[in-house]
Amino acid sequence: MRSIKEILRDSRTVAVVGMSNKPERDSYIVARYLQEHGYRVIPVNPNYAGSEILGEKVHASLTEAADSLAPGGRQIDIVDCFRKSADIPPVAREAIGIRAACLWMQLGVENQAAADMASAAGLDVVMDRCIKIDHAELQD
């Protein structure tokens, strides 16, 4: 398993699952930060599918998001989860299905069964950590 530093260094495209269109929400704040630091952010939220958040089209699912990137030869590197811990297993299955490199569960989000499933499929797994905080600490 790669270190957080390696994951962040090697990744360019982050799917934010549970992305909100409200600027005060953590998912929006984190996504904007990632964009400002050179990452391509792909919003995933069926409630906003078809609209745009931060200039990117919102997709209903990870599979739809991955399919939209495939013609350009790009793929999702990190699946960043802003969902309840209990909702993570189907996200993990989809992350495995699209061959993402990392399943990242934000602060307060932990699901060991989903982590084990993703890890067994070869994904790096990060639980209960904020990608924005970890990235900012590496910039110091």
C-alpha cells in the first residue's frame, strides 16, 4: 500500500462522492481546494446529476463518471467519499469496478468491510482522514 504522500503525488483525478453544490459544505470546500491545487475533480451525486458544480458536470454514479473520462484516456485515481459510513460498501464495489487506485473515506467515515473489500481488490484505502488537511500538511 502506498503512503498518503504517494497517493496524493501520483493522483490527478478525484471523484467526490456525495458532492454538494452548497459552498459552505465540506465536500464543496474540499473539492474547490483540490481544484486550486491542480486536481481534476469529478462530482458524483445522483441528486445533482446533469448539472455543474465548480465547472464540472455532476454524474449520477462512479461508473458514469469513469465512462465520461474514458474517451480521453483518463481514469479516476481517488474515490473521495462524503457519505455515511454505512453507505460505503456499494461505493467501494463501484470503485473496484472502475479500477480506481484509491478509496478515500473522509473524516468520520469508517467502514472496515468496505476497506477490506477494496484492499483485497488492490486499491489503496484511507479511512477517517481529510484529503484537504493531508494535502495541506504535505505542502509545508
